[in-house]
Amino acid sequence: MNTFSGSLELTAYKKTLPERTSLCLFNGNELIFSVYGKWLMPLFEAEKFLADYEAKHGKPENLCVHDTSAGKAAVLLMFRLGAKYIHADLMSELAVDFADCLNRKYPEKQMQVSFGRTVPRLLCQTETFFEKIEDEGFMYANLRQRAGLEDF
């Protein structure tokens, strides 16, 4: 059982996303951000949102993320956001394996991953490009460049 503040079960982040929403962030069970977008752009928007949110409210205690689909690159971005709980309606097995790798490498930043269903790989160029790459810094810099966000 996942808990927040000792006794409140975390469930909101696993509920069906509203129509025209591709990503939601929760602090525990409180929705703090939602957006609709393509590719990884919602996660980059979430990154900007969290910088402002943390300046006003502090770092979320239990950051939960719900995405419509998540591959390896999305898991990296969610990890960088500080997500403790990740749910994707569709997640690649490559992403699940990468999350396990990050959890082993950074035991102090454990992420709990859940999904509606998995596929071996998402059918996108990003998933193919990063399939054998493990260098998080390179991956992040490359993603920002692909998104046209070199100077954050």
C-alpha cells in the first residue's frame, strides 16, 4: 500500500486522465498540474511548472505523475522531476527496465512504477535511439536539444 502523510492512500494519480489531458502531476492526492501535448513536451512543461511551484510551495513531498504513455526517455524526465510514483496507461518494457536501473543506481530516489499495460518498445525514434544508451546526462541534453530547449 502506498501512503501519504502516514495513512492516506495515494490513489488519485492512477485514475483515468480527463479528456484532452496527457499528463498530470500530483502532490500526494492533490492535482497540481495538468497539460495536453505530444511527445515529451508535457514533461518539459512540467519541469518549468515545478520550478515555479517549488519556489512558492517547496518541493512536493510525494510527487506522483500520470502519463498516457511512457518510454525510456519519459522515465528519465520523470526521475529528474523527482517523481516518487509513476503511472502510465502504456509503458514500454524498456522504460520499466530503465526505472529499475535508476532505482538500483540511486536507492535514495526510489520510484514506484505502475502501468495499465506494457509493450516491448514504443514505436518512436526516441525509444529506438536511446535503447542502448544509459548515460542520463547525455540523454537529457539530447532530449532538450531535440525539443529546442538548449538554454533552460
